[in-house]
Amino acid sequence: MKNEQLDFWIKQRKDQKRKRSVETLFNGLRSGNNSALSAAITLIESSLESDKVLANELIKKCLPFSGNAIRIAITGIPGVGKSSFIEEFGKIIIGEKKRLSILAIDPSSIKSKGSILGDKTRMDFLSTSENVFIRPTATGVTLGGVARNTRESILLCEAANYNVIVVETVGVGQSEISAHSMVDFFLVLMLSGAGDELQGIKRGIMELADAILITKADGQNINLAKQAKQQIKNALHLFPAKENNWTPITETCSSKEKLNINLAWEIINDFFTIQSKNGWIKSKRIEQQIQAFNSTLQSEIYQDFLRKQKESINHLENEIKQNKISPYQAVETLLMKNLETES
Amino acid sequence: MKNEQLDFWIKQRKDQKRKRSVETLFNGLRSGNNSALSAAITLIESSLESDKVLANELIKKCLPFSGNAIRIAITGIPGVGKSSFIEEFGKIIIGEKKRLSILAIDPSSIKSKGSILGDKTRMDFLSTSENVFIRPTATGVTLGGVARNTRESILLCEAANYNVIVVETVGVGQSEISAHSMVDFFLVLMLSGAGDELQGIKRGIMELADAILITKADGQNINLAKQAKQQIKNALHLFPAKENNWTPITETCSSKEKLNINLAWEIINDFFTIQSKNGWIKSKRIEQQIQAFNSTLQSEIYQDFLRKQKESINHLENEIKQNKISPYQAVETLLMKNLETES
């Protein structure tokens, strides 16, 4: 065979192989095969350029089949009992013959410390159920990367006919804002106590909540939990009404005694019914997508500019620090320079 | 005279005139002339290109003489009694032979509805004092524009030997975040009452506060004010400690009975002494400048890109809305296109 022929043949084989692998993953996950879904998520998490092409093809195929699940974020500081809550919460969901997917956003994994979430061993029942899919965050990516992976994983899970998607985060940082921007309902778990424990919850997270549950309201803890509930209700009072007119609900719960776990699921269903009917869910999801587009674009464009103008920027930042130039003059200098390079 | 000679002569005259006007403004404001300061602020607010050149020259001359004032933001919803408070607060400051400048950020003026702040007629005493400079926001500019104008006005006032700069805002929106990013101390005024009134304060503003004062704690209102104080203290408890270790202070006050107005000034002085000594003020101010640089740069670069790629962006947003493409694929498409145009 001549060289050109050989090249052509190799390319053809590769193309075929590529199409087959996307096709295989797509058919696999559509038919409810969790290994295929798992491999699909691994593909979208990959940073290889060749994998990215495949991942984009796969996402494109899945998009028409996405959007049918209830998307819920569940957050709370370590020790609040997230795993125990999700275990009981999940039992109710799969008891209704629904399929449940649990995705984790864990900021600690970003620094490659390994994921403390999505720990299958702490959800004995769910981790062995065939209608449940649990997936921890990939380690070693940026928060922006995690957001992208999780957002696209939601699409894949929906294409794989999961009806309920839980995005699990640790309530200590930026990842909650990120989770909030990709779900319909934001559930915050809190510990009871004298109020001081609540400080573990980062500013601004409480006000994102559609519901707050005080966990471990059992045994000697019941009264403390009730007090915490009242405290939180008072604090929520300070926030103005949400744009969808939903009033956040505060309740106590106990995973151990299965108290109010059912109620949580009812609240979420009520929310979803009301907000679907009035069109909020649909418009919110479109808004979330456009926002993801705009913020990713803004950040990528800026990063690109920073790379290209690194030296000038460093120089100007030093001038600012030495009070030689105002921040706005520095920006004008850079924009002027940019115009010159372009023309 | 030949044409070239004439052109040269005209240019020389213009240059001289320009240098003279910057020189005049600079000398005027440095010598404490409020008309010169006022004209200088009008110059930096101007959108004329020729004025911008002059404004930049003026700012550059003022920068070495800036940075010596205490910068305070005072915010609260309409009706909380900002003008009355600032009138009494200002009396104490000028009683100490200090010079006080009051700048207003008023979002309502952005839509050219006119400024509801910086209303000299409501500060009888201060508006006739020669050691006080009051300046309302220019109307008809964007919030970004207002932030820039205010930030540069602070520099001019400091060069004009003002010792205390008050940035006054209405506590109902984004302008508080903006004010917070240009001051050392953030003072929030709140109304007493059953708690519901507090809803007028936008989410996230309370947590910026270095001190919260419940106003109108006089007559029959005293008990309500005390209750509000306790409520707010409880709510503040929910926020974690500030990075500078300052614990926000909550107190009641009355402008009518001159109650705790002095205390407010003492608190701010304590804050300034402590935070100057430990270096926080200095590093915070540098951080604020660099942040203004980065955020303005990011926004300008993005705006520039939006203008150039408007059509493609609209097209891609529609594709996203129709679920034909993921937000991330849309960004990739745009970046690819951008690379092609560049090379």
C-alpha cells in the first residue's frame, strides 16, 4: 500500500472507531447501563484534546434527551449528616420507582486531596441499588472545571433516564454558589446547637436556600434543634422575598428516626409542581445556561488577554501599588495598546 | 504666517492653555479652594475625550497627595435618617478642626431621575461650613462610571486636604458593594421595628457592615430600637469573623437627642487606629485598587469582545436556548473563531 493510501485507511479506521465509541456510550447510557454512564462521565472529564472532541459529540447527542429530572442541591458542613440524610432520602425516591443520581462537588478534591463526598461506603443501601448512580468529583481540576463537569454530567444522567439528580456539596465555600447555578432546588442541612456552630456555614449560603433542615433532631438533641429552627426562621426573615415567590421552609429532621425525611421530598415535589406550572423552572434553566455561557466566555476571554498581556499587566499593577497611576488609567493604557496591536 | 506655522502656533497655545487649566485646578484644590475642587470633579466626570486627557493629568498630579483621609461609607434605606445622622456626625468631626467631604452614590441618578442624596438643603449646618464639601452623584452615568467618578473624587478630596471622606449610598442595591470596595469602614444605618422593615436592606449588605446603628432611638421608639439591636446582634452571629478580626458593633442612636453619635465617631477612630497599626488599611487599599483595575479591565475586554462578536453571540445564545448546544461548546466555538480572526 502507498503511504497516502495507508494514511487514508488509518484515518478512516480511526473515524469509524471514534463514531463507534460515541455510539456505544450513547446507546449504553440510554438503555440504562451504569457502566456506560460512568465511562461517559470519565470521557467528559478527560483533558485530552481527542477526548474533548468525542465528549462534545456525545453531549450533542444527549441534549435532546435531557431536562426531564428534578435537580436538587444538598449542602451542609462536614458532620451535619449529609450521607445519612441522602441514604434515607434516596430510599423514599427509589421506593417510588424513580431513578436517583448523586453527583458530588467537593472543593477539597480540587487540590487533589481526594474526595470526601460521594463516598459510596457511607450509603450502604443506595450504593448497591441498581436504580442509583453515585459519582464523586474528579480530582485535580479547577472549580470552573468541576462546574462544567457536573453540569454536563447532569445532562448525561438525564439522558440515562434518571428522574432525580442530587448535587452534593460541602457547605463551606464557593462550590455552593456553583451548585445553586445548576439546580432547581437548593436544600441546606444545618446542625442544631447554640448558634455558634452555624458560623461554619459560609455567608450568603443561607439566603440561597429553598429549604433548611436542622439535622439530628433526635434524643436529647430535640430541643436544641427546635431552638435552632426558630433562630434560623428569625434570620431568614431578614431576607427579602425570592423572585419566584417561594418562601423558604425551615424544619427539623432526623435520619436515625426517619423524621421529616418524607416531608423534605414532599416539599421538593410541591416546589417542582408549582414552579413548573408557572413556568419558572423552564425560564430559570434557560437563564442558568445563558449565564454559564456568559460567565465562561467572560472568564476565557479575560484569561486569554491575561496570557497575551502578562508583562504589561504586571508592570501596570506595580505602578498602581506605588500610587503612580490610577486603576482606570492603567486600564486605558492597556486598551489603547490592544487597539494598536489589532490595527 | 504660513499654514504650518499657524497650526504650530495654535497647538502651542492649546497646550499652554491646557497645562494652565490643570495647573490652576491643581493649585486651587491644594490650597483648599472648594470651587476648584468642584470644577476638578466636574472635569473627571466629563465624557469629552479632550477633558479625559486633562482629567488623567490632574489625577496623576494628585495621586502623591492622596491616601491620608479616613474613608467611610454610610448607607441605609430612604427614611432611615441618613442626612440627620450625617449632619450631627459631621458637626463632631469639624468640631475637632477636621475637614469633611461627603460624596454620594445614588443609583436612582443613573437613570437621570436626579439625585436624592447629597441634598445640601437637608444638612443646614454642614452645607454652610467652609470645612465641609458636599457633592451629589452626577446623573446619567452607569454604575461602573459612578464608581470610577467616586473613587477618583476621593483622591481629589484627599489632595485637597480633607481628613474624612464619607461616601453616602442608599441601602437598596449594588451601589453598596461598590461603596464598600472604596472605603475603610462600612457603616449601616437601620430602622427599628418588628424586623420586617429590615427586609428593605438588600441581601448581603448587613454582612459588609463594620458597625450597624439603629436610628431614631428616642421617645416611644426606644424599646423597639433596643429589640432591633438584639435581633441584629443575633443575626450577625451567623456570619463568620472578618479577615481583619474586627467584630462588627451594633448600637442604637438618635440624631434628635444626639445619642451615640459621638460613639460612632469613636468606634471609627478606634477601628482606624487598630487597622492602621496592624497594616490592614494599607494592604486593603492596595487590594481595592488592584481589584478595581482587574474588574474594570475584565469588563472592558469583555464589552469589547461583545461588540465585535455580537452576531455570533446572539446566534449561539439562541442555539443554547433551543438546547442544540451546551454553553461550553458555544464558548469553544467562539474562542476558535477568535483565534482564526487573529491569525
